[in-house]
Amino acid sequence: MSRLPGNQAGVLALAIVLTACRESEKPVAPLARHAATSMQSTKASGTTSTLLGRATFSDPDDQTLNIKRKTDDWYVDIKSKPATDVAVQSVLFQPAGQSGWHSHPGPVFIQVVYGTLAFYESDDPTCTAIIRTKGQGYLDLGEHAHIARNETADTARTVVTYFAPPGADLKIDEPAPGNCSF
């Protein structure tokens, strides 16, 4: 799991989205939809999600997306084949709200716009909270189950940027892994 301090995750996500590339005029066949991993998957509660937008980025002549940018001492390199969907979502967490255990088909950049959230990873045997507050980012590679929880008395809001295969579900519900007591 990679974690970027401050708002570097948000800056990186914005730079990626704003990097010049051409959207394909050719339709890209969506991948098979993901089904819930288990009948005992956990569901979100106390949250409201709003999808702000989603688009497929690809070159109509070459389905390999290759973005490179270097400015002074800053460098980014993103490759995807055959194409990449970029989706942006706003999520409001009420006090005690939580995302449910889930994973993603690709990396997810999470910006905490206000409030405080605790993130827990299924591969952490100690179930230690990773705390992020207003202005901080959290990079989730989406490779294993995790959960976001608002453990405060105040609301929290995130802006989430997903990178996913074209047409794939952005969130895959997962069963509770058993490493956390909740």
C-alpha cells in the first residue's frame, strides 16, 4: 500500500486526469461486471456517494494508454492497456458511517476534503487505523479488502478518483476479513 502525504495524492490524480490524451471515438467493450465476492459481503452504511463523472481514456489508433510528463524535478509515468476509465466520486460519511469492506479493480486516490477518516487494511493483522484528515490523501492500490470509517462525531467528505478497466465496477464488496473486531 502506498501512501502519499498531504494533498500529493490529489495533485497527482488531478495531473493525471488533466494530462493531454485523446478519448477514443471507438467504443471499448466493458469487462464483465464484478459480483459480490461472498453472500456475507459487508455493505456501506451512513454514507452518500455521488458519481461526478466517468470517462474512458484511450487513443483510437493505439489502445495502449501511455502518459509521461516531466516538469523540473517532478515526473509521472502512467501506462494502461487497453484503456483506462477515470471516475471521480464524492462520498459523504456521517458520524459512524463506513464504506463496508471492499476492494477495487485498480488504484484509487482518496482526498479527505473535510473531517477525519480511519482506513483499515485486511492484510494488517493488528487492525491499526490509518488516520487521514482534511487536506490529506490516501492511495489505495485496490489489491485487497479495506474499509473507511468515520469514527468521529462530525461528518467527513472525500473526493475519490478511480482508475479502472473500461466498464468495470468501481467498488467490489468483500466479506469482513476477521482481522478487525468490527
